[in-house]
Amino acid sequence: MKTLTRTQHLPIKIEEAWDFFSNPLNLKEITPDYMGFEITNQKDLTEMHPGMIITYIVKPLLNIPMNWVTEITQVKKPWYFVDSQLSGPYAYWHHQHFFRETATGVEMKDIVNYAAPFGWIGRGAEYLIVNKKVVEIFDFRYKKLNQIFQR
């Protein structure tokens, strides 16, 4: 299992951060285009709550589409929420999103625990490809969020 932790400061109020990050429809905007990220159950994505199911199509490797299903397992508005993969490209995916007010905005912290599928073959792919892709996605997200919320 691997863990990626990222912290980013945004010059916005915590309510604005919550409104943006708790809306799954904004995920496409902060995901690289090559991932082919599409939410497939847009109809039922109202206010985030424990038990909310979000379905996607992603193309994480070789432009091959895969279904990805996550569940929002914990929510404490506006401080944190947690999503976990029910099925999809990873053997395990658990993503914690934390928000903390600061004197100049919001500190956002992501903690992602993940593992590649397919046993020892997956561990090799994790080392060669998956870890780099996860870092690349969060690097893109960091830059994109700075563009979106630059004041």
C-alpha cells in the first residue's frame, strides 16, 4: 500500500472551498484531460452525504475506459470528507480531504492510500507506472487549483 499526502493553501474562505470540493461535478475540471474522466451518475449528486455513490469512467492507462465507483463514507461539513473505492482501477483507494481555516484562507490536505491490483504484477506496475500517475494527477490538481482560485 502506498500513501500520498498533499497540502495546499488556497486564498479562499472555507465555505467556498467546501462548496467546490464537495461537488463531484468539479472533479473533471481538476483532473488531467488524458484521464478521460466522466461522471456517469450526475443526476443524484446533490449535497454530499455519507453513503453517496459516485460512478465514473476513467482511462488511466493506454486510453482503455474503466468503470470506477466510489462511496462517500464520512462527512463533517466544512472540515472533511472521505471517499473510498467500491470498484475500479485500484485494489484499494481511500481518499481523505481535510480543510482548515488559516489567517489567509484555507489549508487543504489530501491523504490518499492506494494499492494497485493484480498481486505481484500490480506491485511492479505500481512501482513503474501507478505511483508516477497518482503523483502526476495531484501535481496537475495543485496547479489547476492555483489557477482557479488565484485572486
